[in-house]
Amino acid sequence: MPARNTWTRNQLLIAFKLYCEIPFGKMHSRNPEIIKYAALIGRTPSALAMKLTNMASLDPAITSTGRKGLRAASVADKAMWDQMQSDWEQFALEVQGIEEGLGIQAKEEIHREGPFDADERDDHSGESRSVLTAARIGQEFFRRSVLSAYNYRCCVTGLAVPELLIASHIVPWAKDPSNRLNPRNGLCLSMLHDKAFDMGIMTLDENMTIHVSRLYAKDTDEFFRAAVYAFEGQRIALPEKFIPRADFLDYHRKVIFEARRVCEYSI
């Protein structure tokens, strides 16, 4: 039996899930979500909130800002962080299983992204439904994690209406299965800017600066110029945690954005 103050694996998994899904500024003991989960796992809200700030000391996006008041994470915290980073899908599924055991119902998302709807209509085998269920669980985790990292605001425009926000993949869902659920492979974008990013109409450089395809530089559509091209050369609002990985952005520039540049030269 673990010592009184030792966090069990299940408690740590729930704590890490909350770290992923709660904006950094709301990781305090008065947060109703923290109060609810603390009671379910047998910890005080203060202890759970403190655990979340310990986890923040492992996140480069937070430690690089020089935030004060972060306590060093434990060896168990570091091990769980590494495990989570190495297999996001397994992490999401394991957390889901623990929540079901605690009687927590999965949240209904306002908007889901991902290649699910067509598959669900066309495939009715038991095995495929199981795979699809796992994909939905993962996608919902990814959405909440990415949106919370950007404090539920589009990183380009600042739009803060959840119904109009997308957890946009930097490297597309189908291209890198191991990073499908990695929040560092995500950007919080409005529906319009998600589509522009997905199609390679816009990208980000290594300094998180927005670049719009030159194919549209002389576009006379007033809405496009005001809503998309106007952000050329501007820096996105950086996330509070899970900052995008440089190699993911490099892939988007070279494979997706450059593909559109090829189209430019062929016109």
C-alpha cells in the first residue's frame, strides 16, 4: 500500500489530464473542476492544484518565460510526463478508462474535428467502431488540450467563441499517427484560419510569424484581405503551455505551404 502522501498512478494520470485541459491561469484550488476531481481521487483541491503547478515546471513553454513560484516536479511526475509525451494516444485512453471508473461521463464537445463522420457512416463492423471510439476520445482530448493552451482564443485573431474555434493540426492527422494527439502539434484557430492553414494558404515561420501565400497577395477580395492577408508578417499569440514544436512547423512550411508555392509558379 502506498504511503499516505504518495500519489498513485491513477491520481497522477488524472492530474496530468487536468494539466492538459485547464488553462494555466485557472490551475488554482478554487476552480470547480479541480474541486470536483480532487474529491473523486481523494486529494484536497489545494494538493491537486499544487500538483498541476509542479507539472508546469516540466513544460518548456512555461519555464522559458521565467515564471516564478513553480515547485520542482517529483521523480514520479517526470516519469509520467515522459510517458505521456511518448504515447499520447495511450495516455488519453488510459485517462478515459479511469474517468469511467470514477463515474465521470465524457464531455460532449461543441465541435469535433477529424476524419470521423464519413467513416462512421460507411463502416459498421465492431472492430472499426472500437477504433473509431478510440479516435473520438483522442480527438476530444486533443481539442481540449490545444484550446486550453491558447486560453480558448484563436492565436491569429484573438477570437474567443469556442463554437468557432478549431484545434488545428500542424502536421496533418493522417501523416504522423504518433503525434496525432500531441498538443504541441496543434494551433487554436478560427474555422476560417484553420482552413487557410490546412490548405497551405498561410503558415508560420520559426519565429511564429504568419506568412500568407503570394498567390493571394494581389487578391482583390476585400474580405480575404481584411480577414487573412492583413495578418501577413504578424506574430501569433503564443500558447501558455505546449508551444508548437519547430519540426512540426518546418514540415508545414516545406510540405504544405511550399506545395501551394509550386501552384503559384505554375499559374
